[in-house]
Amino acid sequence: MLDETTTPDAPDYDRLLRANLERIFNERDRAERERALDELFVADPVMYEPTTVVVGRAAISEIAGKLLERFGPDFRFAPDGVAVGHHGLGVLRWKGGPRNGPVVVTGADVANVVDGRITRLWVMLDPPKT
């Protein structure tokens, strides 16, 4: 049986999804964030959030920047485990909150990957804990 995770042309899901989290969703410098988007995403990516669909690198950059502004300067997303994937679909669980503070949000990024770049990204938020 062919195992895509061991073939030389299989994407490194963990590297790609961690880079997305760190270089896009934790990056406060717009120019750096846009350089990362050019490297990590295809030309016309689509991001699916719970309440909206975002089309294009510039729109994803804008959403990431506004999110960081809203949560404040100490907010960070961090991977929660290792990303897994096969056959072009990768998943990375994450958590977010103030640096050295409590976790305020958790979820997962689910990415469709083609030729080592993200084509579509679903942001899956866990329900708030009560």
C-alpha cells in the first residue's frame, strides 16, 4: 500500500501549517505577513471561517492583521501537537491567548495542499468552554 507520508513528494504538513500559524496569523508586520502568504499559499487561495469566506492573499492578510489588533499585542497562536495529513489534506490543532496567559480560544486549521502550497484553509473553532 502506498503511504503518502513517506514519499519524497509528499508535503511537510507540519512545517507548512506551523509556518501559516507563525508567519501569517502571529505576524504583526503586514509586509512580512504578505511575503509569507506569497510563499505558503497559491495565487488565489480561499479561507473558510465560521462566519465568512475570504478570497485572496490580500484579504487573508487583512483578516489576520485585524484579528491580531483586536486581541492585543500579547496575543499569540501556538500549535497544539503535530500537524498530520495525507492525500493533500493537513490538520493542525492550535490554541491562542495572551503570552504567558490563559488559553482563550482553541481550534484547528484544515488545509488543502497542492504542490506544497495551501489552496484552501478551513478555520475550525472549538466551542467555548463553560
